[in-house]
Amino acid sequence: MKLYNSLTRSRDEFVPNEPGKVKMYTCGPTVYHYAHIGNLRTYIMEDVLDKYFRYSGYDVTRVMNITDVGHLSSDGDTGEDKMLKGAKRENKTVLEIAKFYTDAFFNDCEKLKIKTPEVVAPATTCIDDFISVISALIEKGYAYEAGGNIYFDTSKLSNYYVFNDFSEEDLEVGVREGVEEDSYKKNKTDFVLWFTRSKFEDQELKWDSPWGVGYPGWHIECSCISMKHLGETLDVHCGGIDNAFPHHTNEIAQSEAYLGHKWCNYWFHVRHLNTSSGKMSKSKGEFLTVSLLEEKGYDPLVYRYFCLQSHYRKSLVFSWENLDNAAAAYNKLVKRIASVKDEGEINADDFAKYKKAFTDALDNDLNTSLAVTALYDVIKADISGKTKLALIEDFDKVLSIGLIDAAKKLSVDSTGAEAASNDPEAARIEALLNERAEAKKAKNYSRADEIRAQLLSEGIVITDTPQGAKWERK
């Protein structure tokens, strides 16, 4: 298997530190609001990587942090505290906000068939670990106190800009127009390990430390949580491309200064999900969530399928039209699978041939687009139905788009629809559902919502599925 490694800027053969085992770390969410579908694209692609490692026979241990303290609105340790911002917005405590949005995040993950990592560690549960590592960095001469805060001293490193796809000028933090530069730093690239000089009088979460009452910086979290649960070496570190600098750069700096040796071998970065106006961002108000997709009648697995059609290292452009195209392709795929008859015997040679095409695609830098093509090739192939169904089920261990279950449900629903065709009331409801589908296709969501409300007032509940809207009486 070859993966593009952001550290070497090349497609490298994947060789784990320990044969047969993979230690994998994922940067988790900052739980001050719902995750938008741009965030979730990254988690979908990391999930595919995780599942493909397992599919390939590796014993995988995956760790994810939950940022519930320390992340400021600028990755360069400036701006408002994200958790405090969320608490003010909803008139709740920071911990209440963290609990609510952590649960919401994993609820979205479940809908998207994203596997929960073996270890999920909120930052607030690891304060002693942060203090221990920061103390060691001070002793080793890599950190200093200034103005009440503890900073990492980047001048001690021979090479700070490890992800050097960009120029140093492009990567500078804290010196842009409109951003106040921290005058306490020795160097413009130094970053905060521990805050005791808080800008926020109502900072809710604080802990005792050798340097005074305060709270950790964002960057120290992932290093400490990874080392606590995965040891001193890490095989793969994942995250969005926007985390490469400064977050992942700072993780490498502090981790390797603390350990005295190389920390992580492979860095897996997923490109942005963009809209027509650029990168999707909560701050820009483009807040597309899984719940919103469901409200508009899309199954979350259609969005997962949409993501799989593009390579993770290419920016993906979201539009409702593009999602509609993905939904149509997904529904057509499910119908074709539903038409496959479970007959004949599994032919081992045919199974091996088409499985190799699938694994060749994913071994090629996790090329999910080619993997989906391999799936279509199976459906078109002149092989037994039982072999086809076995291959589809096998591939979906990695793709996780629910194909067999959706095909079975479609077959059951088709039987029920045929039985109801002679019922005038059922025919009226089906006609309204067809009108609603046409309204949604025309982006007339107000009419679609009117039809849903009308049927609900009659005691009829609509459920949107990849195969279309289904209804039942309360």
C-alpha cells in the first residue's frame, strides 16, 4: 500500500513500526457547535483508511481527542475561546456545551457509518499529562515563561517548517492585518503551551499548575493524548489539510523535542470541501449539517457516497446539484444490486480477480473513486449472482455505504408498493409524495415542506430514504 505522506511530499510505501499493527491518531472535533459536512468529509476519509487497514489484516488502534478546552478562534493562539463562545451563545456552561456537541458529533458519525475510535479522550480529562510534558519541555530548554504564559521556543529547532509545501512567508501566523501580535513571544512562530494570562475574565475552565492557575493551549493536547495511549511512536496521524500548519507542525515540534526522536512516520491530510464561494466554514455561515441534509430528504449515506467519488487529496465542490447527481447514482446502484439474483456458487477465481482490482485501487493512495469503479465492474461482470453479492458485501466493509441492506429494503418496499397499488388512499398519498419529490428536484423546498406538513396533519409520517420517500400511519 502506498500513501501520500505530507511529511515527505511523496507517495510512500506504508510500513508500520510494528509488523501487523497500526497505531493511528485522528484530530477530533472542537465541540462548541455542530460539525458541518466539510468537517465530516475528513472523518469519512479517515474512516475509510482505518477500515482498509483492518480489511488488509492489520490490528488497528485508533485514538481521537475531543477538544473541550484551549482552542482559540485563530489557530495561532489568538482570538476568542471557541468553547466559551459556544457557552455564551447558548447560555450554558462550557461542559454542558461540550457534552451536547460531542454527542451530536458521534450521532452524525453513526449516520455516516463512521466507526468510533477505540480511544476517545476529552482534553479536560488529561490535564495532568499536559502539565507533565510541559514541565519536561521547560527542563529540556524548549519552553519558557513570559507574561504569565508558557511558550514553546521554536528557535531551538533546526527545522520548524516541516510541511514545507509553502514558503515561510505564507506560513507566518499572528502577523496578518487585523490580528494582534503577541509581544511576549521571543519568536513570531512560538506558540502557547499553557495559559495563565487569560484574555477572558469569565474563563470557566482553569486548573492549578506549577505556573499558576490556567488552562492548556490547543496544540499540546494531541501530542499528549497520542503519547499516553499509543506510546512514543505513531504510524499515521490524520487530519484536515488546514491543520498541517500550525497545529500539526506544532505537534511535531513539541513531541519530538520531548521524546528526542522521530514521532510519527506518515501524515494523512484530507483536502477541503468547498462551495462555489470557497472553503466551507462555520464562521462564514455556510453551516451545512447532516441534520440539514436529512431535512431536505437526503440519506446521509448519499453524502458519504458523494465523498467517495472524489480522491481525498482533491478539493471537492459541494452543491445541491452535485449531491442530487450523487443521490441519483446511488439509487441506481442500489436498484441494480437489488436485481442481482442470489444464485449459483461463489467462484473463487472470479472473487479473487475482482477483489484484486478493488485492493489495487485502495493501495494506490486510497483511491476511493477507482474502488467505486471496481464495484460497478462487479455488477456488470458475467459472473454468478452469488459471487457478485459476496464481492459487494466484501467491498462495503471498507466503503460502508449500506448497499446490501438498501437493496434488500428496496425489494421489500417494492413488494409492498405493488400490494398497495389498488388502494385509492395509498395512491393519493403516493401522488403527493411524487409531487413533493418533483418540488425538491426543482428546489421548491417550501412546497415540499407544505406536503410533509399536510400529510403529518393526517397522521401520515414520511421517512426519506436513498430509494425515495416512504410513508406510514402513526
